[in-house]
Amino acid sequence: MALTIGVDIGGTKIAAGVVDDAGAILAEARRDTPARDPQAIVDVIVAVVRELMAAHVVEAVGLGCAGLIDEGRSRVLFAPNLAWVEQPLRAAVQDGTGLPAVVENDANAAAWAEHRFGAGRGHRDLVLVTVGTGIGGGIVMEGRLQRGAHGVAAEIGHMRMVPDGRICGCGRRGCWEQYASGNALVRKARALAADRRPEAGTLLELGDGTPEGVQGLHVTAAARQGDPVALDAFRVVGGWLGEGLADLAALLDPGAFVLGGGVAEAGDLLVRPASQSLAEALVGRQHRPVPQIVLAELGNSAGLVGAADLARFR
């Protein structure tokens, strides 16, 4: 049984684990991310990998990072939460550990994990859509991770849905994540609560009594209790989500969309309106199958497991 190490490098924590070839995590270690010091981040990654190596015989390490990764899976071109620009991460980790390494975008790694071991098993063609603060994604087609010519494919949250729409953190306007993400859900819930205070009693009570105090967990909890304003917020955001999925289906024709991320934990509250919107917006819907929408199974471990497994195919 060949073992590899996967490392999920986030803006606040670095999680690493020893993973077997069935996707099981045998041991884990975590560190806080010294996000303001690019070299210190590398040092922590090397230290945590060496810690795991001390107790297990491993053959390679996979590094998952939220950022743009070059086509050679060696350099982090840009990772805004880590202050990395043109960071030669693979070489640094190989030098520090003696292990062969690969670097991958964290959403790509998660998509691969769901394809191999999670909700995407049995689907050779799938798209992972992570619905959290923003929207991320990963694409597997014909059983292969699709990275694009320059390694930076699947930035699906920045598909332009509304010309001259809301300003996005990327600098453009009208990006999908401005309408179908966790931030979009909170924004819509607050606006609806301000307009319909008498109907939003449960939602407001879960916060601080004001629309401005409503947070994402309040919207989900209130919707589960039947609050009509919270339910309408999910209907609107789920509708936008389905619109984007329909565009992706027109382009890629996947067998399934795997929904992950914090907002997807709301389950049917999000899946139901997204599925309806997808079916209504899908090109040629009367003459073709509608892709399934399934919930991701691996949770916060997906990036770590996927990075570890991708190290086997370096």
C-alpha cells in the first residue's frame, strides 16, 4: 500500500495528512499559517511534512493551494491570501523533504478527490462547484483533471453573468460569485429582511435584531425553521446558481455537478432551487439528460486527499 502526503495550504491553517491509495487519511497534522511571511509558510510546510515522514514511509507529497498554479504544477503564480507571487513551491518542498512533490490548485485537488473517492465516483465527467464566500471549481473530463493550457482553468466563479453588474473582488463586474455565493446569500437575506421585517422574525432574532446583523449561518438556520424571508433568499441565490450550472452544462456536458463549500451544507435548501433553475435554463432540455446535482462527501478533507492522490500521478 503506497502512501503519500497531502497538504492543504490555507490562509489561516496548513493541514497535512498521510493518505493511502483508497483515500483514507491515516495520520494528520496542523499548523497555523504565518500568512504575512512567504518564506515562513514554506518552512512550516516542510516541517509538517517531515513530522509525518518520521512515522510513515511515504513516496511523494501533493500540495494544494488556493491560487493560480503554473502548467508544470511547480510554481504558485499568485496566491493573494498567502502573499505568494511566482513562488517556486515544488522545488522548495522537494529540497526540504527529499520527496518528489506536485503543486495543485486546492479546488482542482478537491474535484479530483470527489471524483476518485467521494460523490463523483462512477462519473468520468464532472464539475465540482464550491459555494462558499465565493465560487470555485474543478473539472474532471474523461477521468482526467482539466487544468487548461496554462494551468489556470476552472476559475468558474468569474464567469460574467450580468454585464455591468456588481463589482467583484477580481476587478470585473457581474461575476457569477457575486450572485450565487455565500456572500450573495447574506446580501440578499439582509436586503429582504430590511424590506419585509414582519416576515423575517426568526431570521432577525437569530442575529442581533437588525438586517445588518444577519450572517450566513443565521440564513440557513432560519430557512430550516421555515422563515419565509430566508427561504426566499435561498430561492434567489439557488436560482442564480442553477443559471450558471446551465451555462457550464452547455459548454462541458458533465454527468454530474458536485456541490461543495460551506453554503452547500444547507443541502436541499440550495439544491432544490438550483436544480429547478438548471432544468429550466438548460439548452435543449427537452432533448437531453439534465446533469445530476449531488452534494460533496469529503468535506474539508477533500483538498488534502486530492492533493495526496494527485502526487501518485506526478
